[in-house]
Amino acid sequence: MSTKGKFVIKPFRPHCQMDAEQAQRIWAQLRLAVSEIYNKNASVLSFEELYRNAYNLVLHKHGDLLYDGVQETVEMRLRSVAEAVASSPDEQLLSQICEQWKEHQVTMVMVRDILMYMDRTYVPQNKKMAVYDVGLRAFRETITRHDHVRDRLRCVLLENVRIERAGRLIDQTGMRCALYMLADLGIESSSVYEEDFECFFLEETRSFYRNESRAFLAANTCPDYLKKVESRLNEEQDRVPNYLHASTRPKLEHIVESELISAHAASLINSRDGGFMSLLDMSEDRMSDLARMYALFSRVPATLDLLRGALFEHVYDAGRRLVDTAVEMPVDFLEGLLLLRSKYDAVVTLAFRGETAAQKRLKEAFEQFLNADARCASCLVIYVDELMRRGFKGATERDVERQLDQVILIFRYLNDKDVFEAYYKQHLAKRLLHARSMPSDAERSMLAKLKSECGYQFTTKLEGMFTDIRFSKDAMDKYRAHTTRTSPGSEVHAVVRPTILALDLDVTTLTAGYWPMQATNTCRLPAAAQAVCEPFESFYLKQHTGRKLTWLTSTGSAEIRATFSQAAKHELTVSTYMMCILVLFNDLDHGAEITFAALAAQTKIPRNELKRHVVSLCTPKHRILLKKSKGKGVSDDDAFKVNIKYSSKLKRVRVPLVAMKEAGAHPDSSDKVPAAVEEDRRHLCEATVVRIMKARKHAKHNDLIAEVTRQLSQRFFPQPQFIKKCIESLLEREYLERDASDSKMYIYMA
């Protein structure tokens, strides 16, 4: 089997080899041609002939003669040029060296074209430097690093930069030529541009901006300093394309940003003379300054953490001051809180360009000061209650949605959402019961938003309250249709000589598990009221077998017609307890008194509630009853009688109850969770532990803690110690047991 050899085309070999004498003659012609090129007489030369001569020298093994001769000729020529450049004055040095550099480039390009064959064959075979690079090296060593040129050239270049920074014009073309020349001369791993100019330029730049920044900041405000920094950065950015080499850009920017921004970041944030903190106080007027500061700080990412941290501290301090001064006025507090949120949201959106990290820090600041005080959840509920009662009158649907969305924004900051739920349930119950009408669209919209935020479990009981109101209306319609004893209005006469008219009963049936009220002992109703309650109870229980009715007289209300004199006849809107108290006076003689002890015995109203209702009837504004003794306190011996001189400009008078702190309505302590909520948390935590263990059968202590925390985080953030107590309780009741071989392992017991 034959193999084909590689096909090679060999150059034509003349029959006679070129001798040394002939080679010298050819080289003499080439040397003369190089001199003519330097003398700008290239037009008289035949480049084809010169190329052929150089080709023949290399072909006949006289490459050394050609290479060394060209190198020597170039160096000799440049030595005479170097003396002329070195003798030029400083003001002409830049133009002189640039002129010579341009001429040298043109010359070496022509020489390279003539010696192209040598560059392709002789140079790589003998590991020599290319002809053009030989010329660059010769120019570098002979001219730019001449003893009387190198340092002078650098000084001229740096002085030009100083002049330009002072605001005067310079020869940017000459600067660009000289600096790019130094960059081009960086051959053989010799960084001429970096060694002869850049390192000195950067060091001088650092010193210049260090001194200027300190002096300017000491004499001017922070906003003025920021404008100066912005101007200087733009100048330095323009300096790179104008004459500096592109490789200098990142180094120059780093130095300028370090000296102008990083070095003064803390001062720019904390300065009282227009620093970041003070700008935040007047953010609406200084948004452009805040945006400028963020834009400059964003050039140095490490300083942005300082800026975000300052935003967090400022918002947190503002929030804490708001909590300390306004939390006792819930509506004012929430309005101030929403303004605070709107203000700093605009700062993050406009100045921080909507940055995610800044939004997160803003959110953390609100969460920290709001969750540090348990009263904030109550304030939010009271604010919603105020909106639902009076705030939405005349508002469009869009306005209602906008205000509710703002409420949800604050709600999201609350960690203990179960505390909010407890307060909200109480106020919602009052609104639903006192309004005696179907829930409004705003109520339903708020419920839908809460459900979207926290899931259906969070709103199950709230939805049940709405359902009860609807069912109650239907039940009353059926009852009224069933009975023929109906009369307009709910009327009981309270007069010196009583006349009791027919009563119109309006009952709201509540499901015990949905509503926040607890069953209490029913008071003793007047006979007329009792007479209409019993038929309804009988009718309802026939309609709904298996149910039990418990009358919550503590939450009811009544409208009674009271005749104090022939001229003073009023319709009083009172609580059920007040009705029971007032009707007792119908059975007494004119002006007769009844003691507090007798009131308690005949009405069976709990003593604390009886005191509250009696005091409400004796207030200076609504002095329906007169107390015989003086003083605010009420004792068993205190006697009361009807104020027959009572009068009011209003025909219909609503008698309010005096304020009494309700359990969980507004906590006294800033960090106290209502007892009812704490108990609900314990049950919920235990149920969650059992549910997890039932699914897993066994779990490590830390894993169980982590999973319980994750599942409960939508309602509240349980502390590990709290979860541990719940686990211990379940261990005692034998829902769980510890693994015999590992005390940190729990096992579910079916």
C-alpha cells in the first residue's frame, strides 16, 4: 500500500547563489531608499523593485544583513531626531514629539511594506521582532525615554491636566496624540503609558480631589457639594474619550468616586447642613437633591448600604415619635402614619428609583416601629371603624377602594395579625348590630381584601357575622309574617304613671362561635318585654330544631317614650339595661326614689354594668336620673329618682354609655397582647403541632419549631419559647412522647 507524500511548492532557485558583495550592493540601495523615505522623498522610489530586492536578500540567506541594517538605520536616524526634540522648549515639546511620532509612523509603515516578505518568513523563523515593532522600540528608547525628554514630557502632560481642571482650555489633540503614542510604544511587555504617565496621573488625581473635596465640603452645603461632584465626574468621564487611553477609565473613576463619594459618605448622610437626614425632613422640596445623592452613591455600591441604613433609621425614628405622641388618638395617628408612608414611599420611588433593596428597608422600618407597640393594631382597627361609620359618606367607589388599599398597606406591616383580627371583630360586631342593616359594600370590600391577604381561615368568623345578619333579617321577616301583633317602633313608656304600649321586637340571632361577645346572665326584663320575647323564642326553636337561644341583653338597645311633664315628652334611644332601669320608675309614686341595691335586686344586671348604666343616666348632659348623694362613686345606699325637670331641644334623644375600657379594645401596655388573643394563640399553636406530628409521625425539635413558625407566620410570629411550652403541654397530655433514644425527637401518639 503506497502513501502519498505532502505536496509542497518550493520557491524558484536560480542557478547561481547571491554572493556577499552583491548582497551589500542591494542592501546599499535599500538603505538609501529608507533614507529617502525619512526625507519624505518616497515618491521617487519604486516600491516593487525595493520589495523584490528585499525578497532576494532573504531568499539567498542574507536576512541578517537586511534585518540588522534596517534596525541600525532606523536607530541612527532617530538619534538625530531625539536631539532636536530634546532641545525644544517645554511649550513646544508636545507638538514636536507628536510631529515626529506621526512622521515615524508613516515611515515605518512604508518600510514594513517593503520588508513584508522578511516579516512573514525570516522574523518568525529566527524569533525576531517585526520590523514595525523594531521601529516602535527604537522610538521609545531613543526619543520618549531620552534623559531630557521623558520627565519633561510627563510634566507637560500633567500640567495640561491641571490647567484643564482649573477651567482653562488646552491642546486636547496634542494630548491625545502623545498619550496614545505612549500606549502604542508598550511592546515587549513594557507598559510605557502606565509607567511613564498613568501611575503619576492617577496619584496626582487622588491628591487633587482629596484636597479639593475637603475644602469645598467645609465651605459649602451638602447639596452644593453633590452638584460639584456631579460636575467633576462628568469632566473626568469626558477626559477619557478626549485624550486619555480607554484603559484608564475604570482606574480614574474608582479614584474620583473614592475621594469624592466614599471618603465623605458618612458626612453627606449625617451633616446637619443639607445632609441626607436633613434632606429627608424636607423631602418634598429637595427630591432632586436626594435623587442626585442616590445617583452618586450608586456609583459606589458599598455606600448604598449606608444610605439605605440611614433611610431605615430616619423612618424608624419618625415612626416612633409618631407612636409616642399620637397613638392615644387613633384616627390622628393613622392619618399621620399614612402621610408618613406616602412621603417616604415617594422618596424611594423618585429618589431611589424604586430600588428593591430600599423598598425592603422602608418596609422593615415600618414593621419595626409598628410591631414594637401592640396599640398600633388597635389604632388601625379604630381608624377603619371611623371610615366605615363616617368616612365614606359621599365618597365614590374609587375613593373607597383607595382608602381601603391604604389600610391594607399598613395592615401588611403588622406581624401579629391575630391581634388585629380580635380588635376588628369587636368593632365590626358593634357596627353590624347597631346599624341594624345589611353590611355595606365598603364592609364587604374590606373583608375581601383581608381574605386576599391572609387566606379564608382569617376571615371565616367575620364572614359568619355577615351571614348571621342576613339570616337574622330573614328570620324576623318570617316571624312578623307569622304574628299579627306588630306595631311601628319599639316603644316602652317611662312616665310617672306608666302606660305600656305594645312592643315591636327586633332580634338579631348570632352564632356563638363567630361573635366576640360572651354569654352573660340575662337581666330581668320588664313584663311587657318578656311577653314579646317568649313567642319569638318558641317560633324560632320550632323553625330550627336542635338549637339553643341565649338572650344577650347586654348588647341590646331600645327606643322608649318618656313623659317627664306635659311639656317635656321625648323618645329616648337607650340600651336594654337602661330600659330595664327606667321602666322600674313607672311603678313608683311621683318623685319616689330607689336605691342602687334595689335596682340590682330587681333588674339582676351585673353590678359593674349597672353602675355604668346608672352613671350614664346621671351625666350632666343627659341628667335623666338624679342621684341623691354627691360624688362620682356609686354605693348600695345611693338613691336615684326621675328628673321631672329634664328637657332637651331634641325630640329624639340618644343616651350614650359612659366610656369604659373594654377587654382588648385598646391595650394599656405598648407590648401587651390581649389575654383572649394569647389564649387563642396557645390553642392554635397546639393544634398546629398536632397537625404536623400527625402527618409526619415523628420530628426533631428544631424541625418542628421551624415548621410551626412557618405555618403560623400568617397570623403571628410565635417565639420558640412559646412553641416549646405548647409542646410540653402536649407531652403532658400524651399527645406526643419523646423518643427513648433521642430526647430531641418527638413521636406522635395516636
